[in-house]
Amino acid sequence: MMGNRGMEDLIPLVNRLQDALSGVQQSCSLHLPQIAVVGGQSAGKSSVLENFVGRDFLPRGSGIVTRRPLILQLLSADTEYGEFSHCKGKKFTDFDEIRIEIEAETHRLTGSNKGISPVPISLRIYSPHVLNLTLVDLPGITKVPIGDQPADIEYQIRDMIMQFICKENCLILAVTPANTDLANSDALKLAKDVDPQGQRTIGVITKLDLMDEGTDARNILENRLLPLRRGYIGVVNRSQKDIDGKKDIKAALLAEKNFFLSHPAYKHMAETTGTPYLQRILNQQLTNHIRDTLPAFRSHLQSQLMDLNKEAEEFRQYRPDDPARRTKMLLQLVQRLSVNFEKLIEGSGNKVDTVNLSGGARINRIFHERFPYELVKLESDERKLRREINYAIRNIHGVRTGLFTPDMAFEAIVKKQISMLQEPCVQFVDMVSQELITTVYQCINELSSFPKLQDETERIVTSEIREQESRCRDQVLLLIDTQLAYINTKHEDFIGFTNAQQTCKQSNKKTVAVMAGNHVIRKGWLTISNIGIMKGGAKEYWFILSAESLSWFRDDEEKEKKYMLPLDNLKLRDVEKGFLSSKFVFAIYNTELRNVYKDYKCLELACCSQEELDSWKSSLLQAGVYPEKVTVDGRGNGAPENFSDPQLERQVETIRSLVDSYMSIIYKTFKDLMPKTVMHLMINSVKEFISSELLAQLYALGECSALMDESPEQQQHREEVLRQHASLKEALAVVGKFSTSTCTTPLPPPVDSSWIQASSPTVRKNSVTKPVVSRGHAPSVRRVPAPHTVSKSADGLRQLVGQPGRAPSSVPRRHPPSIPNGK
């Protein structure tokens, strides 16, 4: 029979709450305080700890026995056994074996000659007679090293203890033997360091039965001599003789009760002494803790319950074996897929992605940034175009010298330029198709609860996209063939031969010239990445691109301008991404080989994503900064642009102006028609297919029932949601009962604890232990300052805020005692 009767009133209610919470997510667990037992060697710490369990399981002996922290987790269960974290899977039902294992694990790490280690031993004890608590048995505070112990053993033990008692959720049991000087209690000194207001420190006086005859600790237990805020509790543990004689804890508790009832100094306070009373005090602390955390805890439970209500209601109505329910669910899922796909494409979704572009936004970028950029790359190579015109004119004239500009050269060059549209247009269709498939995958992922339905839907929709892609590609090629079939020189925007001859004398630069004013095209952050380390290295600046210049500033306040670069004669080229670089880089340079910035021939600019890179390139194209296109003529044709025939030069200029005029019409036409064609033949067709044809094709498979078979994960998720929903409702009911069936015990008022001196790890010399009763009267109590603001921490334990001179929660490390000379 277990001896821990003091907690049994609280066990049923807390266990009901813990049982209810066991079906809820871990974030709803109720964290009870940790109880650390602190004291000197042989002060009776282990005996006090065993009283909470009601079993003998800790090592015994003289000197330092506990040489590693023991973290003892008490867990409520139907059967009684123990488990060690270093022996996972092994259950110890014999508590003598638990004690042997603790000793063996201690020796394994610390040796057999009194060494210590801060590495804890973790032990779980399952029992139907305990609350879910965490108890910590710590090594006893020692002054003089023995055996293999280092010279700074005192410092090491104190530092080890501090790691546990600094936590605000830790209740400190400061154990002091009655036959030592309480004013010099190391346990109380350490407790005051981390708990100066005494809100979580309980004094425990042991060995009251071993005091000298004629002496007692009555004044201390009555909290009149050397007072503590929570006072002292006296206990009488079993002696070594009792332990050797196998005296059980139940008999020991009875002997303790008789001792207090029969002792003349303690019989009037017998009800407030002993192990059962200590357990009741801890019960009060647990009750206070739970009640203090209940408001936030209840709100957390209610929030989770509201989040699960809608999903739980759907799962309650779903019947996996009902064909009608399966059909209805299939219809709802397909409709939801259609709605979600349309929202992602049209940009009207309820959930807006604030991190990445998706769906319609990415397709829009292809329409208006990627595709125009590819077209500009085609028309940007001036040298190659002039060379082709030159060869065309000369080949058409043959052996004769032509007097007039041949229109066949114009038509040949234009048709070749139109044919070059095939690659970017087909690439355009492929990019949109890939984005459509990505968007569909994003929507189909919501069908993961039904693997067969997900697979079939993915197969059917992907096949439809590929089919529409093929149709769209054919239509785009047909558009190109249509343009090749007839060169319409009567187009209203075409300049004609007369105007072409006039424009030959004008500048070739078109884009910037037609821009109205020096308006801002784009702003944003870019990194100049090719500046050497000796000159400051890569730096990020705020760039402003206008129609005439590229300027950069120190920051986006645009107050400190670093440089302004005119756009005249600038070109754009790609830069390969570095092996370990996460940046996307492009470069601008001067076509006349002049320095672009200071002594740099080119300026390498880096941004963080491919989207940014494409956007900057598109903006630079608007400003008239075109990409380079290196062409190598390996046929030995020389450099035909260096004309020796003035008439041929005039003809080339005329044809070039005509081609430029006609191709601008073609480019404008394709920039307009390509998005329309793709939108009609691909995007709208796929939307219409998902909305009206997908369900019919799924039915045509003839396996509608099999399609709606749940995945094991979905079955588990459905059961988990329903279980959590029921557990949350039960937990809220238990919380309400806990609020009405328990009450909070007020914290005792502050007392003057200035008699506890600051903790110091230095070794005291010539110290003499005196009986407690040999002390005189307590010093006069100083005026207690006015109460300060009290706040509650998350774990429910209250702490004083804003008190001057309060020790910080993190106690600074102390200097170890000096190492004695090895003489």
C-alpha cells in the first residue's frame, strides 16, 4: 500500500483532466510545477523525495550518495512500474532493481570514487497513486572535496543546482537538518538567490528526532525565529536502522505522527507538521497553479474547439460505406477543385499568398514580361540585320549593279525575321502550359485524402492540358504562317519607301526618343556585386531607373545619391550564377567600351529571385537598354557593314528602315494576339473542362465507389479530429468543474528574510555546528516596503516585478574556491 495519501483528494480530478487532454494535441497539455529538493549532504533529501512516491528506490549511505541529478517523473497509470530513459522499453517492477540501476548508471559516468556529473538520470515511475509531477533529486552541497572530486566541487554542485531552481516553474524544498545552524543553511541561501521574495520556497526541517535532549525547533516551526514567507514544515524520516530493517513508509508515517503527538514542544502543532502535511501544502500549490492557469487554458481549449467545429461536423456526416455519401462527396470535391482553380487563375482566392507568385500572377508575368523580352532580343542585333540586308541586296543584283533598291530583299529579310518568331512563341506556349499544370497540382493536392481520385484527376486534367497545348501550338504556328503568306505593305502603320529614305538620316534609336520626358520606370534594391573587397566589396543600393538614366542611392529615402549613369550606348547581358551564390545577376556595359562606373567597364547587378531579374530586364528594355547578341560570321565574308559603295549603303539603310517599320507592326500584333490565343485555347478551355467535363470523365471510369476510398492517413486524420473534438469538449467540462470544486490558497504576506546571508562558495574555516536552540532572539523585523506590482507568469507562479535590488532570475556564475597547494 502506498503511503502518499495527501495527494489522493486531488488525483481523481486532475487525472480526469489529464485523461481528457491525452486525446488533444500536445499544445494543450497541462504543465504542473517541478519540485526540486535542495540541501546539504545527509540532510534527508532522498527520504523526503521517497515519501512522495511511497517506495524505497533511492541509493542510501554516508557522504555524497546522490552524485548525478535524478529527474523523477511521476505519471498516473493503472499499473506500477519504472522506466529509465537509458533503458528504453525495459520495465522495472521491482523497486530494489530501480535503486541498483540508479547506482550502476551513476558509477558508469562518475566512477566509484565520489565523482559527480551534471548529466541527469531520467526515471519515470508509473503508478495509480501519484499525480503527474516532476521531482528532482540533486546532489548534496559539500564544502571539502574527497576522493576523485575536483577542488572546485562546491562550485560545480552549486552551479548544477542553479540550473534547476532558476526556473520560475520550480518549487524549492530547502531541506535543513534540525541539528545544524539554520542561519547558515546553504539550501536557504541558494533559494534566496533565485527567489528573493520567498514565493516558491518551502523550508523543510528534518531529523527533529535527533536533536540534543532538552532542545527543540519550536520557534523555527512556528516561523518566529528566522522566518520564511511560506514557513517551515518539520518531518521525521526513517533512520538508517529503519531502512536496513526494511521498515516500510506506511509504518514510518505512523511513527512520525506519534512523534509529533507525543513531543511536548510539537504536539500543539502536530496538524501542521509531518510528511502528510507537506504533501497537502504541495497540493495547495498545485491547486493554485492550475487555477491561475485556467483562464488562459480555457481560452486555448475553446479556440481549438472552434477551429475543429466545421471539420468535425463534416466528418460526422460522412459515412465511408454509404454510396450516396460517396457520390455526394465526389461531386463536392470536383466542384471545389473547379472553384479553387478558377480563383487561382483569376486572382480572386480567399487565401492570398504573400510570399510567392502563383497561378494567374505567374502567367501574367509571362504575358507581359517574359514574352516581350524574348521579342526584343530578336530585334536587338543591329549588326547582324545590316549584314543580312547587305548580302540579300548583293545576291539579288548578282553580277549586275542595281540602280534601285530591290523590294525582294525587303521581303526576304522580313520573312526571315517573322520565321524567327517561331521559337519564342512556342516557348511562350510551353511556359504557360507548365504554369497551368503547376496550378492544377496545387489544387489537386487537396484531394490527397482519396489517392485514387487524386491520381485519376491528375491524369485526366494533365492530358487535357497537353491536348490544349498541342492545339494552341498549332494555332500559333498558323499565325506565323499567315504572316508569312502575305507581306502587307499597305498597312496604315507601315512607313513605305518614301518615308524610309527620309528616316535613313535620323538616329536609329527609337524607344527612348518617343518617351515623353524623363519619367521613372522602376525602383528597387539591387546589389553591385563586382566591386572588389579592397574597395568595399558588394553593397546593396536603392536603384531608380528612368527613361534617360540609372541612379542609385544609399537607401530608399533617396536623400544620398551615390551615382547617376546615363543610358546612352548601354547594353544588357546575362551573367552566369555563381556555384555557391543565391543571387541572380545581370550586367550593363557601354558599347563604345567606355567605363560605366569609375574604372569599371561593366556593372554587375544582383537581385534575389528570377522574378526580380526578369522584371528588371523588362524595365531596362522599356528604357531602351537592349540585350547583347554576339554573332560570329565564320564563313569569311568579312565585315559588310564597312561599305565602300555609297549607293549600296543607302539601299541598306532604306531596307533596314522598312524592315524595322514592318517588324514593329508584327511584334505589336504578336504581343497582342499571343496572350489572347493562349487564354482562349488553353486557359479558358481547361477551366471549362474542369468545370463541366471532369466529373463526366470520372464517372465514365466506372469505378466511382473505388475512387472515394480513403487513404489510411485520411482515416486516421478523421478519427483524430473527431477524437480531439470530443476530448476538447470533455476537457472544457472538467475545467468548469475544477473551477467550482477548488479554491485558491492565498500567498502568505512577505516577511523579513534578511537574516539569510548571500550565498558564497568559499570554504568556511573553523566553523562550529551549534544546536538550533542555542541562538538568541530573532533580530527586529524591519518595516516591509509597500507592495509592488504583481504579475503572473505563464506557468501560474507569481513573481514580484519592479522591486529595487532584486536578484536577477539568471544568477551569475560564481568563482570556484581557490585550489589548495599540493604540498
